[in-house]
Amino acid sequence: MQRIQSNKLIEGTLFVAFAFAVWFAMRVAKTNVSRQINIELVAQGRGVGDQRWLTDTTAEVAITIEARGLDALFMKKFDRRKVPFKSVDFINTSPKHAYVIRADIKAILRETFGSEYSYILTKDTVVFPSEPMVYAKKHVNVMGLEEIVLPLDSRWVVRPKLLQDSIMIYGPSELVAACNPYVQIPKSDWKGAKTYELALLGINKAIRTDKHWLPLSGEIAQWTEEKFDKTIKIKDREISVELWISGPMNVLANESFLNSVEVSWSLEEERYRIHPQIENYNVDLLNYSPKYVAI
């Protein structure tokens, strides 16, 4: 008898619980909740459309959220007010603005919070503070010249230099102004004429340029000192002039070198003055004799 009464009590409790659940579900199903909040759209990526640069990646927007039924019980998720999104997917650009349209804002909200809610916005667009991208011409510095080791008795015939020592860059004005591009010469033993293709460094990823490698060339030669004789004619006299010259060995050893040495004279008071001149800028005249010839 007691067992029968216990079973009836359990059945009664279950019936009451079921009836309450049905009543609660019907009440919740008829529940409509709306909530007005301000959220911050946070753009991930400051460069948009190759045209504008976001000076501020956040923009505030007022929205009304509507929910029905069980969804109304989970409105607490909207306490998280910062909503990140990818700039490249949603931000549009015009010549003067960077903005997100209403339909895309709703798409961002559905992606973040779910599509079971209704999102009502008062604005057609949300504008992000931005500035136009700019062009600038930048000089390229050469680093690492002190790392080059020259062979003994060698000097530069052509000092290392870039065949193109400036580039055009494109990007946000703040980064363009701070940009100092350079190339780095690797540590090496330089011999003869050499050309390196060097990577362009010091460029922020947000800056664009059509150059990523720049050729750098230079040439060294073994240096020597030699004495040469050149005969000149003053009036009816032949004068032998000794020239002590320093320069690249391959230049001084060339038979035609003396053709690049011009020796002239001028009348100075009561004597003739000798004027040697060498056309090759890599060659130095150390001394010569005589400097004067008596009349």
C-alpha cells in the first residue's frame, strides 16, 4: 500500500514539473526583449583599399538589439562592447572617407553574436577617421662600407655606390615621413670590379615600393708609384720632364697612359714654368722636375 502511494506521489510531482515546464516555455516563447547599447567597432588592419590609412581603428555605433523567446535570456553577451572585424573585408573607401555600410555592420554583428537577434541601426554608415596615402621620393643609404676589407696596396678606383640611390614609396604619411631606406653591404674581401644585388631594408610593411633589390657596384685596383719622362718643346729647346705618379697598376702599365698626361709651359717673369696635367682622375701627380726652366 505504501509503495502504491509513493508511486502516485512521484507521478504527481513529475506531472506538476512537466506542467510548469510547459507553462514556462510558453511564457518565454512569448517574451520580446529589446536593448539599446553602444558598441565599438574595432578594425583589424589600418590600410584599406590601397587608398586610405585609418588614423583611429575604433568607431562607436548605437544599436538596438531585439530578441524573442529563449534568446532573450542570453542578452548578457552584449555586455562585451568591443567588436573586432577585418578591415579588408568590410571597410569601403572614397576619395575622402573610410566607412562601413549598414548591411556590413549587421553582418559583423551576426558573425560575432549570432543571427538569431535583430539589429537596428540609426545610421546608414559608420565613418572611421582616416587620411589618404601619399607618395614620396626617398634617398637610399649604404651601410657597411667599413666592413669591406681591401687587399694590401689596393685602393678604390670606383667607390661602392648604388646605380639607383633613390626610390619612390607609397603609404601613410606618418610612416612615409619616418621611413629611412637603406641597403647593407655584406662583410667581404673585395677584389677587382664587383656588383651586389642588395635587399632594400628599413621599409615598413605598410609602405609599398616597386623596388625590393638594388644593384651596388664598385671597383678596386692594386696601387703603385712610377716615374715617367715626357719631353716637351719650349721655343727651339727640348726639355725632359720627370713625373712621379701614383695610380692603379693596370692604368700606369698601359702604353697609352702618357697620352693622357699633358705638360704645358708659361712665361713667368724671367723663366718658364712647367704645368703637368693628368686627365685620369684616379691618378695622382706626386711630384715633377724641373718646375722652372731658365730662359
